[in-house]
Amino acid sequence: MILDFLEVLVNAGFWAATIRIACPLLLATLGELVCERAGVLNLGIEGIMSIGAMVGWTAVYMGADLSTGVLVAALVGAAFGLIHAGFTVYLGASQHVTGIGITLFASSIGYFAFRLLLPSSTTPPKITAFQPLDIPILSDLPFLGEAFFQHTAFTYLAFLAVPLVLWLLNRTPFGLAVKVAGENPMALEAQGIDVLSVRTLALVIGSALMALGGAYLTMSAFDAFYFGMVNGRGWIAVALVIFASWRPSKALLGALLFAGLDAYQVRAQQLAGAVVPYQFFLMLPYLLSIVAMVVAAKTTQYPKALLTPFRRGERH
């Protein structure tokens, strides 16, 4: 029995599932990370993922190609980032309240639009989603091919986002401005750089990534949109940012860790049968993620200006 549980870890299907589950988490976590590095907590993430999933699917359902669907989802996510920035960056409203409001608004308008589009649908219509790529030689490798080289283009795009965000934050003037805006916005203002513009652009980029995380669910992981499909992934991403200590490379590790636990619990349920209640396995990814986050939070250093509104000319 114990050997059966261990054999799961050397199964190619387990690792392939881990990668697929990690992708929406990874995109959402990177988006939240960019926002928070600029000093803004974006709790609108759950709603932005939901609206991204819906509009990406809708664009393809209405006849657009898959790449256009991805672009539409990113643009809608960016628009909600602008709304968030209008309240938190320019008006100085509570980031917590604004974020929850964005989540409620984005989720509701997405579901409302879906019902307007398909008022009498009982079964979510399907689209032709991204298909796994056939990579010459690599896809045919034993174990490695099935585990790592039989995924969709969207999957590889999600993992490519990690070095891109790393480059953006660590190798560009804008990335330096983002980090200073989250640490010491007064110093940024002293250099003649508009802190409000930097924070706004960070929210736009971060929210676009969140929406792509939602779009992955409807355009790569599945081929339909249904209510509640985000299923708390946005809140997990917020926790993963803390686990990652606001570093993109550790965000990748955190997303893979949670995804691996999630993929494992599904297989563990099947192996255990009725011997162990299935609820025990369902809670494992969340329980272990909380433990990992608590351990990581003891040594992490959060952006010092996080949650602090900035007003031009003020001195603290």
C-alpha cells in the first residue's frame, strides 16, 4: 500500500498534471507579485481571473482565434488594473476594500455577461482549446516526453513569464522604479519619477497576468467556461507571493509545490478508496501550503511601502 503511494511520484502523468495545475497559479502569482512590489495589494485577483477566463473563452466562442482570445483576456485584466489604480493609487482608497470590490464586480459582470450571451444554456458550450504541441524528439522521450514536452503553447508561455518578470524587475529602469515605489516612494519622487504612474503601470501589467491565469483555465486546461471555475486560485496566489518572498523564481517553486500537492491528493484519494475520508486529501494542499507560508513568512522582508498610499509632496 505504501509503495503504491510512492509510485505516484515516479509517474509521468503525475508530473504532467502538476505542470498543468501550476500554470494558472504561476501567472496569477507573478501578477500579484508585480503589483505588491510597487506597493499595492491587489485583492481583486480572484475576480480578475474570473473575468479573464470568461472573456478569453467568449472571444474564441464568438469566432476569434486563440491568440486573440489571450490578448482580449489580457486587455480586460489590464482595464480592471486601471480601475483598481484609480481608487487606490490616485484616490488613496483602502486597498483591501477596493480589491474585494473589484473581485465582486469583475466576477458578477463576467457571470452576467455569460448569461446574456447564453441565457438558456444548461451545459457550458465547448471551444477548440490549445492543443498539446508535438515537439520533435523531445515529445517521444520515455517519461520526460509525457511529463514535460507534451503541453500546450499556453503552458510554455506561462513558464516563460517567469524569466520575463525577472528581467522586467531586475534588468530594466522601470523594474527598478517599481521596486523603489514599493520600498521608498519618496526617494523615487526625489528623482523626478512619477510614483503614481509607476504604481498604475505595475497594476496594469500585474492584472493582465492575473487575467491570463484565468484564461488558461478556459483555453488550455479546459475548453469551456463555468461558474466558480477559478475556485479560490486567486487567494492561493496571494499566499504564494508571501511564500515566494516577492521573488519570481520562488513564485515558480511555490506554484509547483502547491500544484504537486493538488495533483497528488487526487491520486491518493483513488488509492485510499473509502479507508480514508476524501476530505482529508482535499485539505492537504492547503494545509501544507499554510505551513510553508508561515515558515517562509518568518524570514521574509515585505515591501516597506506596501498598503501605504502615496500623495505627492507629502513627507512622513
